[in-house]
Amino acid sequence: MNEQTFSSNLLQRLRSGDSSCFDDILALYAEDILRLCVLLLKNEEDAKDILQETLLRLIRAVRGGKLSQSNGHLKGYLITIARNLCIDKLRKKMDWYSLDEANGGGMTDCLMPMRRIGFMRKRKCKGFSARR
């Protein structure tokens, strides 16, 4: 059985309420999703949270009728959801600061993202007005 057929079979079983198919989905795809999330987030606990949220979104999509066999491979769908959740999590970790405040007024005033871990990228801003 090829992967597309197997993926379609899993979706049909999930829609029909077969709880054992969820174990199959976990066994097949959880390791790949977790690996991607750890790679992007650099934090295993956050990666596990994203894995859980990804699987919850799969269940909601199937029950809501938003996911069908024509959407492609189930693995691709899960990886895309996990990647987007990781990006959202990384965006939430960004702080915004004014370059005037950070550099004592040395550069034009604009807002730049800064990670909470203290890493600051210096970039010249041309034509931006200050957002406060």
C-alpha cells in the first residue's frame, strides 16, 4: 500500500471515530514532527507542546470537514501545521524596541525585533517613522 492510500485510509478511520488510528498517526508521524519542532524552537518542551497542538488541529480539521483526501499527504499537512505553529511561537518571543533607545540615539528611530534572549541585530532603517 502506498503512502497516499495509507494516508487516505487513516483519514477515513479518523472520521469514522476509530480511536486506534490516532495511535497509528502518532507512531508514523510524531517523531518527524517533534524533530522539526526541536530544530526550529531549540526547546524540547515547546516542541512537545507544538506536537500536541498539531494533533489537536488535525482532529478539529477532520471533524470540521476541512481536511479531505484531496488535500494531499497527511504527513505534509501535519508538518505544515507544526511549522506554522513554531513560527507563531517564535514571533511571540520577539520583543520590539526603538533603536534610539537601544543605541542612545545614534541611528534613525525605528522599531526592530529583538529576541528575549538578548540577541540584537543592528540594521539601518531608512524612511521608517517611529512606532510607539
